[in-house]
Amino acid sequence: MATGASNREIARALYVSEGTVKNHVSSVLTRLGVRDRTQAAIYALDRGLA
């Protein structure tokens, strides 16, 4: 997600279903308290995580 990969690309790289990736991405967004991937990327950049 941090590299801008799509759910499909992440799923293929990790050998899991796209639905599994969607669930994990949703969980990450909820835990970070952000609305979308863009806000998650900004969150990571602001904190020196990416």
C-alpha cells in the first residue's frame, strides 16, 4: 500500500485473495483514523514511516 500498489497487485505478491487485502487495508485505515489511502500515505510521510 505504501508503494501505491493496487489491491490486486498486493494480493498477487502475497498470494492471498483481493478480498483479504481489502479487509486488511480497511483495518489499517480504521486504526490510523484516516478515510483513504491518500490520507494513509500522508500520515506515514508526516511520521517518517515511508
